Amino acid sequence: MTVQVELPCPKCKSTKMKFERPEIRETDIIICAACGHNLGTMASIREKMNKAYQGLKKPSAARKLQ
């Protein structure tokens, strides 16, 4: 069974990565299937995504107060 993860590759904009295991581990290195670009570990990608989400969430709350 393969797992498909959809993450945008900053190099080629492809979003499909595949894994041979049924679950992705935090220590798995994510590599773009299309161009071979190394996106980092799953844990580092989640951390970057959470920071970006928090950055988007805070300014919108500040706008509502103005």
C-alpha cells in the first residue's frame, strides 16, 4: 500500500510524493517524485506549515479589531 502526500514542491510546483509504507514517519525525508528536490523531513515541513498558518491567522485577527 502506498500513501500519497500532496505538498507543493518549491522547485517544480509538483504536489505528489509517494511512500511505500502505510504511514509517514516524522523522520522520513520528503523528496519530490517529479524533480527529485529534497523538501526536508516530514517534521520540518509540518513545522514550516504551522508557522505559515499562524502568520496568516494573526494578521487577519488584527484586521478585525481595527
